[in-house]
Amino acid sequence: MDPALSSDVLAKLRQPRPYPAVSLVMPTHRREPDNAQDPVRLRNLVAAAEKAIQEDPAIPRERRADVMDQLSRAVAETDLAHAEDGLVLFAAPGEHYVWTVGRSVPERVVLADTFLTRNLVAGQAAEQPSWALAVSADRVSLWSGGPERFTEHTGNGFPLTRDLDDPDAERKERIGDLPSTFQDEATRQFLREAHTALRAVLAFAPRPLYVLGEPAAVALLEDTGPLPRGATTLHHGGLAKGPAAAVHEAVEPARAAREAATATTVLAELDAARGRREFAGGIDEVWQAVKEGRIRLLAVEDHYRTVVRDEGGHLEPAEPAEPGTRDDMVDEIVERALDTGAEVQFVHDDALLDMGRIAGVLRY
């Protein structure tokens, strides 16, 4: 699977490519017995993609072979044993990518001159990932994750490590027998380097930040420079080497509390916007506003999906089998809103029941 998405990665994926840029999107399942159908569905979808490539006269033979090879490589890298709710494969001449997303996606194969990124964008926005920085005297690690799990980020200088003169220093540090560990200049310099590396990552991929470590370690890190606004410090040591499950367990209560507080704030903003007549509710009204770049804050229920068709510039409910239907319009709205600088927040199901399950605060 490819690494975590960022704004830069998504921007590169949107760039035009030599035709065909193949996008293969399908829903997947996390657990048995439903996940037994995923390999079969993937084979069938790949066969449909290969048939479309083979039968398209606009694709030269050499390029056709290249894209088919890239698609085969993408399939070989797909790990359905650790699937989430959706799978996205991209293949184009000389390149291929694989991502899982924690949000249901419609099944489709698209051949175009750009990749279909809307499902990735919406999945990333729904996941609302966080960073967790785990600090100790000899190791500073960075972890990326969300409600389901965290994984260690190995890049941008992380993890930072150093040797301690006393090989038993970390154990002594935990029981309080090594008071000088977080007072010497070498440790201060080590954490200063970690702080610099952290700022670079946050500039590239800003997210909520949780800092884990013994009180002395966190205090010294803060002394080297201020933590980002809104960062949450958790006095929980011994996690600089993980494991990932322990990092997730330490962060999850604070992450869930932050999510609940954010949802409360979003609902209050929507109610206030109604009173000011700066409100859009329901998929058609929100779509009209987002096309005009008028959405400042977009709120969407976690699992809201709907099938629509375009009737004279307005969206009407439709059955999936009807010709001309669009079954990922919610994801398209999310992508368009982010492109126009809107804040996007996902809230629990039924939180927007009286607002059409999707709503926005307007800029004007």
C-alpha cells in the first residue's frame, strides 16, 4: 500500500497523464464473512478494466502493455487481509498506486487523462488523521493514525535516536533514579532537533498533534520551542518504541474527546448560520453553493451516501440502476469544497438528520 496521503500527493495525483490513467475503485470489507467476496470482486473489476483497455482504439499497443503491467503490479501490492471500507487503485504509463480508505466507495472503472481522486480526498477528510509524537531521552518517534489505528511514520528525519552513556538510563529515568537525563545539554540539543523535524512535518501535513512522554521529557521539548496551537500533551512514557497498538490506546481517549468537542462546535455553527441565513442544507442546495465556492464550513454525516441524477442543473434522488446516475456525489462535494478552501468536518450519523445529512455554513 502507498503511504499516507497529503495535499502535495493529492495535487500530483490530479495532474494530467498520458491516456489512459486508469482508476479502479471498489468497496471492501474489514471482517469475515463479508471480506470473502473481496478477492472475487477485485478480479472481476480488474478484468473489466483490462477489457476496456484492450478494446480502446485510442490506446497504442505499447502503451496498452505498459498500463496493463502497471495495473498487475498494483493488484499484486493489494493486501485485502487488512482492508478497510474501500480500495483505490491507480495505473498509468510508468506508474501505479494503491490505497485503502476508511469510507465506503462505489464500484467503478474509469479511463481518463487524470486519476479519479474524489474518493481518496473524501476518505482522508473523513478519517481526520492525527500525529502522535512519542518522546524519550534516546528516541523520538512520530506516529500517524486515527480512530482505528496508528502506524509509525519513518521519514522526514523520524525516528530520531541517540546513544545514552548509561545503557540502563531509560529504566532509571522511569523510576526516577536519573534526574539529570533531561537537564544536560546533549538531551536538550537532541529534543531541539526533534522539534525542528516536527515543525517541518506539520508544515507539510498539518494535523492535530498529541505529544506523549514523561512530564520531564515533554517539559524539555516545550522549552526548545512552543508546540503548535491546539497540541495535546499526554504524560505517558515508554512509547517511543511503540508498539503501535499501545500508542493508539494512549491517544484514543483524547482524540475521541477532541472529535466530540469539534462536532458540538460544528452543530452550533450550523444553527447560528441558519439564523443569519448563511446556511445550505441537503445535497442539492449544498451542491449549488459549493459549485459557486460559497461554502466556508461543510458538515457531512460519517456514512452518508446517496444516488442522484442531474436534472437541469439540480440534483434529484435516483435509483442505482437508472442511466446517468451519480453515486459518489457526496465525495465530489467534499473534494470541491476542499479545493475552494472550505473546512470539512464529518459528524456522527443522524447528527444532521433535520438538515438533509449534509449542510454548510456560507461565506456570503
